[in-house]
Amino acid sequence: MIKRIMMIALALSFVEAADLAGKWTMTMDGSASDRGHIKTLTLIQTGDSLSGTLKDDGGTLKVSGSIDGDAMALTGKRLGVTVKVAGKISQNEMSGTLDILSIHKRWTAKRN
């Protein structure tokens, strides 16, 4: 039994984090004014660390964060306000929430 557990643990240690590097097109859900609002997320990945930018009509937000299995999390600050992006990864698509103060918006993204 112990040998089996050790083999499973060893196999899991070789599982690599998903590759999120590159450009992603994010579409926001929400009110009529948000639907179809497009953002471009550009990510650089080193191991399980992420960095990059989130661009939209309002400007560019530098973000950093991490990936853990099929979950990703990013944070950035604009005008002293923290922006949090969290999501789940499924191959070349992601979905999750974007939180700014008390505003919570759902998003989906596809790799370009």
C-alpha cells in the first residue's frame, strides 16, 4: 500500500502546470454595457508564476500571479485599487471572475 501511494505521489510530481503564456481575448459578462466588452490578457509564465498585462479601452494594467493545477489567479493595481482575476483553465479556454472593490464580474477567455 505504501509503495502504491509513493508511486502515485511520484507520478503527480511530474504533472506540469498548464501553459498560459501568450495572448488571450477576454469577454466580460454582466450588464448590457459590459456584454461584449473585450480585454486582451497577455501572459508570461515561468514555472507556476505568471506576469503580464490586461489591456482594454481604459488602459493597461500590469498583473502578476500564479497557476495551481487548473486554477489561475492574478492581481494588479490601478489608481490604488486592487484588481483580482481568478479562473479555471480548460485547454485553450479559461473562465472566472474579475473583482474590483465590491464589483464582481464573470469573464471567459480564449487563446489567440
